[in-house]
Amino acid sequence: MAEELSEYSKSQLTLRNGQDKPQIWVAYRGFIYDVGESRLWKNGMHYEHWAGQDLTEELQEAPHSESVFSKFQIVGKLKDQ
């Protein structure tokens, strides 16, 4: 049986930016991913993107596909606001 994922609000996600809290999380299509192990997200920033945000819209302009998220652990779900 799958473990139930915790839900986080956008304001809770915002704190997981590598600055306010040590976690470095981003959201994509309603799921929250821990990207803290990635050297590309060092200090909570990846190119012009900051951690602690929903990157669903921004991914359209990225040079990679959504498959990049398969490398990271899902840590929760983004609450509908």
C-alpha cells in the first residue's frame, strides 16, 4: 500500500527554498519534489529559478523535459488554494 503524501500550502512550500529552511523543494503538476541533492540546485537556485516555487509553468521554457523530475523524491502534494 502506498504511503499517503503530506499536503503543503504554497506558503509552506515557499519556505523550503534553501534559505529560510534547509530543505530545497519545488513543485510540478501538484507534486512537491526534494531537489536538495542536486548540485544544480545549490543554495536553492537553478539558473533563474528559485526553489520553494511551483515550476509547472516555467518548465515549458526549460531546455529539458519533465522527465528530469523522475530523479527526485516526491515529498508531498501541493494543496489546492
